[in-house]
Amino acid sequence: MDSRLTFPHGVEFKIFRAGRRSLIYDVEGAGLFFAEEPALSLLRLGRTMEKKALMRVLEPRFGRRQIRESLEQMAELRARGFLLERGEVKRLGPSGEGSRLQYLVLLVTSRCNLACRYCFTRERRGEPPDMAPATAKKAVDLLVGRLRRDNTPGGTICFFGGEPLLNFSCIRETASYAREKGKDLSLTLSLVTNGTLLTPSIIAFLKEHAIETRIGIDGPRDVEDSIRPGACGEKAFPMVTRHLPLLISTLGDSLSARATCTTENNNPWEVYRSLKALGFPRVDLGPCLFSPDKDLALREKAHLRTYVKGMVALKREEIKEGAYQGGTSDFFRRVLLRKKRLYACGYGRSTVTVEPSGAIIPCYRFSGMHHFTMGDLWKGFSRGAEKEYGKTVNDLPRCRVCWARYYCGGGCPGDRYDLNGSLEKPVHEFCSYLKQSFSAMLRLFIELPDPVREGLINAMTGPMERRKDHEREEKG
């Protein structure tokens, strides 16, 4: 046997099967490839056996020629960055998740006119409740200054709450200031709102200042009114949809909907379809894993299986319609582009949140928790504050041995803290959901007819999608 043909030893991988086909997810290589015997046996036994022992076991079964052909194929895969042992390559390609500040969340108010039953911020509202325009402008100065200092071409400012439109005067003044202050930069302005306070004049302002707008809405009328009632018991659905036709026609593709699936609307395909029927050009979905109203959280295994089944049904329909850029495409995009996710998000590094008081925190999930304060807009960051959030998924004891770690990056830090009181301990429900979802999506990928699978691969990895992915990373 040619000594130059390396036998796989200690490679970290996961095998997915559908029918007679086997798909390998290479953990350190952060990618996929199909394999058959004797390559599968070489991989499995190579975890623990050395070369001579492998040959004694496999040669009588497959013969030297077949084994050599498999090793030659593996050599080609290694040349492409696959079949690497843990730590052989730390990361493939740019991550967009470094320490350069690129994403600024402004909590322009802690007040809200809804009483969403799963809201995690209602008991954390600090003082003052509203952000002053001068504070918001100071935060813009911080971001723009960092972007210029680090030669970063673009960044994002997100208006958040509470319900940010309760402090629209601050948004109006700050958006105009940001456009002028960052006119030499590629600044994205965004708004996350429940949509109930939109008016024709506000919609025109969003269009004029190119503010990407995300509406929180959880499905059809009965679902929205039950899960997201008004603060005084009002029905939310009529308020959200009152100006929806004007909003859709005015903002176009810069408008999206975000739905949270709970035990009361745990059918992602139906939720997605209902929101598309309302006219939203883009719909994003996510599971409710933590809620003060515990009856809403998808904590049981049966709940998570139902949610994953619905997401797979949704993805199947998207692929059937050729709508590769739909609500679940981030999964295939990340896997097919071989993105290794060392962090769940950029919290405390590329992303910070500013509270109404001007305090800087790593994420809006920690609003009102003073022990997470990283500094403020007038004194700057506390010494070493930004370094405290530099741990990767490989630094988290329970995550570093998980085969799915480079897809999730360790899970949401806010969920980890709320459910476990720790930033390092993963959330069991999230891990279960993530692995179920990952496995189900890959089995769907295997089952696709070859031409359809090629179409999906080309849509997710073609030049246009690579350019979009690079732009997403530049924004953090």
C-alpha cells in the first residue's frame, strides 16, 4: 500500500443515512460528502484503530484495490479541507464574528403596548424607560468611530425595545443623524417592532431612510390575539394588520415577519403559510424554548419533534417551489458554504446593546442586569470588558465534544443564562432541537432527486450567494 495515502485516524464525523445512501458530516471540515464502502468502514474503524489493524480487518472483506481507491478519494477530500483531526484546522474562511464592533442595538424604550405571554423583558425594565436622542446619537458616534478606526466598511444600527415606536421621536432624530454621520459608510438601519403603532407617515419615514423593518407576528388572528395581547387586553391582530397593505407595497423586500412558535402555534409550515398569505415577502421562524408562561415553551421532546417535523415540511415545500431563499435556508447555506461557527452570535464582541440610560451591555437579553454592564457611552468600555465574551464553543466544556458544535456555536447566551444561570452550560432543550433539526434536514437533503439537490447546492453556493454571505459577515 502506498505510504503516501493517509489512513483516517481520529476524524470526527457523523453519518446520516436514507435508504442506501450515506452522507457524512465532517465536523472539523464543516462540510458534507457522500460515501460508500469501504470508505465508511475506514472512517468508522479509523476512529480507534491503527493502519495495520485496519488492513487486517478490512482487506479480507474488500481487497487491497478497493481500499486503495477509497484512500485516494479520501486524499482528494483532505486536499479540500475534509477529514481533518480535531485542531488540525481551527477555522475555514472568514467568520464575521470577530471582536470588531459592527452591530449596535439601541433599546430606545423599555415600554411596550403589548403583553406578549412569552416576553422575557417585562420584569427587567430599568430607569429611565426612554432613551434620549442625545444618548442615541452618542451611541451612533461610538459605532461610526469604531467602524472608521477598524477600517470596517459597514455596520448596522437596530432600533429595539420594548416597542421602539413608543419613542418614535428618538428614532426619527437618530436615523437622520446616523445617515449624515455615516454617509461615507455602508450603514444598515433596522427596526424590530410589533407593528401596532405604524402609521402612513411612519411608513413613509421608514422608506425615506431605508430602514429594514421586521414585524413580530406569530400567525393568524386567533394565534396572535392569544399569544400577543395588548397591554390592556386589546386584540393585537387588527392593530398589526391595519396598515399592512401599505407597509408591504412601500417597503417591499426590506420588510420581513418574525414568528415565534409556541405550544399554541407549533406548526411552522402553517404559521409560515399564514404569514405569506398576508403578503410578507420574507418570514423567519424560531422556537420558543424559554418563557415566563411555561405552558408556551417547547420543552417536551414531543413538542420539539413536532416543531422539527414542521420545519422539514416547510423546507420540502420551499425546495419544491424552487424558493431556496426561504425561512429555513440559513441551515443549508451555512452547511454548504462550510461555515464554522465558533460563537452563537457576536454578543459582547461584534455586537453590543445600549440601554436607555447609556449603559453598554453585551446583548438586549441582559437588559436590566447590572452585573453584565460593560461600561457606558461617556466613560467607554470597562477595562477588559470586551475580552470577557471571547470564549468559543470549544471553550465550553459540554459543547466541545458535541458533533453539532460548529453549527450552533453553543446556543443563545441569553437562553443559557435564563435557564441555567450560567453562560457556559448549554440548554438541553436547545441541544435536542438543534440536533433533531440538523439530522432531519440532512436526511431531507439525501432524499432529494439528484437534479433538485444540485439546484439547491448551486443556489446556496453560487457566486451571487457567496457575495451575499460575505456582505452578511461584513455586517457581523
